[in-house]
Amino acid sequence: MRFRLATLLLPLLLAPGWARAQAPAAQPAAATASASVIPQPRRWQPGEGVFALDSGVSVLAPRDARSREIAEFLRRSLADDHGLWLTAGDARTGRVIELRLDAAIGGDEAYRIEIAPQRVTLSAAQPRGLFWAVQSLRQLLPPGRAARIELAAARIDDAPRYGYRGHMLDVGRHFMPVDFIKKQLDLLSYYKINTFRWHLTEDQGWRIEIKRYPKLTQVGAWRTEADGRRYGGYYSQTQIREVVEYARQRNIMVIPEIEMPGHASAALAAYPELSCRKQPIEVPTSWGVFEDIYCAGDESTFEFLQHVLDEVVALFPAPYVHIGGDEAPKARWQESASSQQRMRAEGLKNEDELQAWFVRRIQRYLAGKGKTLIGWDEILDGGLGRDAIVEVWRGEEPAARALRNGNRIVVASPFYLDRANSDLSLEKLYRTDFAAGPGFAEHAAQVLGAEAPLWTERVTPRNAETLLYPRLLAFAENTWSGSGDYAGFQHRLGEHYRRLDAWQVSYGPESADVASYRVERDPVKRLWRVHAQRGFDDLRIHYTTDGNEPSATSPWFADTLELIPPGTLKLTAFRHGRAYAHSRAYTLVSHLGLDRAVSYSLPAHPRYRGNADTATLSDGVLAGDDHADGRWTAWNGGDADVSVDLGAPTRVSALSARFLQQAGSWILPPRALQLSTSDDGKHWTPRAELALDVDAADLRQRILTPRLALPQPLRARYLRLHIQSYGALPTGHPGAGSPSFYFVDELVIE
């Protein structure tokens, strides 16, 4: 799918009486072709009669290499999908499928399909359009193997609204193997998504081999997880070429993204001298925005980046290189003598202008290599030349600013596929008019199209497809033919589920999460109860209680599970015998405060107050590392007293609590804790204190479990934990001066 980034802003002309999908019988020997094409073609005219497709049909193609390659792709696809091997030849008689180049068909990606009883003609002005004609023809055939398939006579005229229809996959945070990438390219191509943007570098991993700098993959491609596992991976240059060629054959252009100046921790872990502080760091295991970025004041930084880009552009024939440019904190530049000297030498007023200078320098270097720079919309800040392409993720304001500046844009903000299905439903994605913002109408030619990114903080190959599909099908139709017929799209989608099932695609629900869980304590029965909400009726929740990963042979339940003993519960949703999501772990603990009443001196934050119907801090269920998982109770500024009524005088020796640190989300542990006891709940005696050493600059996500031990065991009915808030976020933090949050979980009483 090579293409020049020229927008095809043609009006949407859908014929009335568009043919609806008709599901064929299972494993048909003969069937009527169903009009289930996604994206929906612009014009569809039914004809008279049928074309019989069987192994007696020949495939004809023009003599140029790409047309012949497309014809062979069609032959192999029909063999793989339906068991039909068509002959390749030059015979013009008999039943034939003819591929034809016709300059009269306007548009690089436009095509025409004409189905008559003796001939199917696929026509396009360019091979790119010819390939899309092949993909539409494939979709006209019912799924399943058959010796003969009947295609209803028709004429289809089609062309896309936008020339850029992209998907971005983040492989930096979680590595995706080559076979997984190829499977996605097959699916993108099937639905006429013509751009695959490969997010190859991140804070958490460098994924592309650079021969001049071997430590980028020896060090930067790997991280040590909290449990001690070494995690990571990278693509060799041989594998990169293999993927790029695989994509080319399927009409897809691959654009690399090499992040700069921020999101560079993995590179700086490999080569600390590229940072301003020159100090060793580790490849991060948590998510967020990190202070260490490439040092803009050092010439060695640009020497490194230019050498990296030299090897990158040699691997990717696409005329574009994406440099990221987003979320680059300036604290290190502010304290860097060389960066401040650079600002003075270049006459720059502030660090935003320094980043703009950085971007322009890289842009000039890429232009010298014949490449156009693409960056996230932060590259606008501080000034940007109009030759760069801006990818919009922060909404309408930067989009309008880029258009006024004369830049071409790609819109990504409405299509972030890492959002849960319950948040970004299929219908919402389908109906989104991404070019309806201010300034779009008068700058229509600058709107290249849109992109649907999948960020992978919590995504691996196991659950990626539940977020990609069927939403990428809705995105494909939105960017190709418009978003005007959702009911028709749903009707056509019904048949495509059969195709996705046949290809073992683990697609997700249309408007719900694959599975969500609520674990609650029943104080009367003294057990834990799990409620599962399933996105599919045929989903099974397999579980274990010993901490091991559930398998398809583990015990399962559908909606409700009751458990009595404490332990580590793991839940995994399975469908069609395949794991459809990551396992969800719950640690269930028993202690003296279990099922006891808990009260607060200060109301908890309304968005983070655990399960409002239960005593979340005494239910024996430990929260995970997701601050929004419904198990954490939070306060935003101010000290709080949390009191527990044990119901009767009880011998106690210690209390421990769990606190979350996630500085990038303004969440910091408290500065100090104090434990007091009481016999009547009114008169309190301090028993233990503990000061916490909190580093607000530590961006690692972690859970702290401070334990306050009494000098000696004693009997008490009431315990109170006084939590001293960290207070205002410190200077240098993006939220400096604002009150920090503190998140607390289970009060475990010994």
C-alpha cells in the first residue's frame, strides 16, 4: 500500500438500495454472493445473472510486475480461503477474472468491479486501486471452503474519502512478535487500511536493531519486571525488512516512529551520555512521563540520532518518519549548562522554543534524506515549519492551530483503541466525524486522514485483538466511505464475524468490556463472592486459587463464584478455547479487622472511594496497581484519620496499610503515619509512629506497605491510623502547587 499522501476528498455518493448482507448456508457447494463489503463501496448496481467461480476460472493480469503480483495474491487467497485454485494464463475465452489498468478511473486508490456471467473485471488506474478491487472481491465471497461459488452480477465503483487511513501499534511498552504483526497486516489490508505506523521506541523498550549502537538492543530492549523477570525483545533489521515487504505486498505503507526528544529512557539506559545528567538509569517498568530526555545542548546527541536515522531510513522506503515529539519534560534542559548555552546561542526564549529548534534540526536532516517529518501535535509548540505533518491527539485546538499554520494533519484523538470498549463503543467510533472541528472546512485539503493508535501499557498479544476488532472495521469504513449508515454496517458486520472466527481473531464486544469483575465480602456467610460481567454470553471465566495461571482446563464459572479460603485468586476469560484477556489476580487475606466497621474523619474523594457499599478497607481484598480499579480509597489533600472498630477488646500487635505511588498521576504516599488505640472510640493513646521517605521525583509505579508495630501486644477495641498527606506537589512537578492524592488500601490488623 504505497501512496503519496494526497487526500481524496470526494463526496460520499452511496446509491439508494444498497444491497444488504445475506448469510450463506454453512459450507455451501453453491451460494449467492453476499454484499457484505467493509468499507461500504460508494456505488453498487446489481446486474443480471451470476458468475460461477470454480477451479475452471482463469485469472488474467497486465504484464507489469505489480499487477502480476496482485493476481497471484488473489489466486493464493482464493486457495487459502475457499480451497479454489484458479489458473493463471493469457486465455481470453471461457470464464475469467481479469485485472485491468484503466487510466479513465480517477484516483490512485479508486477501482471498479464488474461481474457478468462469463467475466469478472477488476479495473483501476493504478495497481493500488487494483489491489483494493481484489480485497473487495474476496469479501463478496461467503466464508468457507466450496467447490463452486456463485457471484451475483453487479457493478461496484469505489474510491476512498481520505488517502491516509492508518493504525499505529505501540510495541515499545509491550513487544509484539513478527507473526502477530503479520496477522494484523493481513487484517488491515483486508479492510483497506493503508498505513501501519510502527511505534518502535519508548521509555520501556527499544525495539529496532541499530548496528552502529548495539547496546540499544542489548540493554534498551529489556527490562527487569517487579517479579524479577527479564522482559523485552526487538526486531532485527532482517525482520524489519521482512515485515515491510510483507506489508508492501498487501498495499500497506509502514512508517517508523523513533521517539525524540522525550520517551527516550530505554536509549538513555543504553547510552547515559546522551542525557543531560550523564547518569546511569534503568529501563523503566512503569508507565508515565519521565524526566530524562535527550540532551538538546550536546552535539553528540544529534550525531547519535542522525546515525540512528541513517539506518532507519535505509529500512523503510516510506517517504515519512515519525519522531514522536510528545510529552517531553523540560526540567533536565533547565538545569543543563549545555542546553542553556544552546538557547543563548540560538536566541531562544524558553525550553519550548528549544524543542522546536530540536525538531527543525531533525526535520532538515530527514529532508536531506528525502523524508518528511511527522510528529505529535506538541511539535507545534514553540514554532513549526509548514512542511512537517502534525498528528493530532490533544483535540480540536492544536488541530486548528496546525491547519492555520499550513501544516497537513492526521487526526488520532477520537480513535485511541486502548480505551475500553465500554468507553469507546463501536457505534461511537463509527459515527465520529473527525473532520468536523473548527477550521477543517476551509483547510480540507490539509486533512490527510486519520489514525487509530493502540497504546500497550496494559496490552499484549493476548488481549490486543479484543481492542482492535471489530473497532478497526468501523474505523476503516469511517475513513473510507463515511459514517452515515451504522445500521447497514452492523448488518454487514454480522457476516464478518464468521470470517474473523475462521481466522481465529479474538475480537471484542461492540460496546462492553470482554469481562469485568466485582469481588465483595459477605460478612454474614464469611466468604468472598465474585461477580463477573461478560461481554459475550459464551464467555467462560476460568480460575485458580493457588496463584497459577488459569488454563482452558481450569474450573470455570459464568456469572458468580463463592470462595471461602483466603489465597491468590486468578481469573481469565476464555472464548472458543482461547484466552481472551489477561488474567486478573485478587489477593484475599484474612486478619483481625476483616469485616469490621471502618470510618473516616475526612470524606474520601468521590471518584476513588472503593466500593461505596462495602467496607473496602476491611474486606480482605487487596487492590492492584491500577488506581482506578475500584479497590483503592483516596483523598486529595488534607490529613485523614481512618478508624476500625474490632467489635470487642482484641489482642493486637501491629497494623499495616497499603499505599500507591504514581507520581505522574499526582499520587504520592503520605509523609507520616501514626497508630493509636482506644477502648471507647473517644479517648485515644498514640502507640506507634512511622515517617516515610517519599521521593516525589520517583516516577516508578509501586505499592508501599508500611507496618506499624506496637511496642508490645495489647488489648484494644478501636484502632486509628492518622495519615499525614504529602501535601502540595513540589516544584518541578507538572502539577506543582496542587495538592497531591494519596491512595490507601486494606488495613491489615495483626
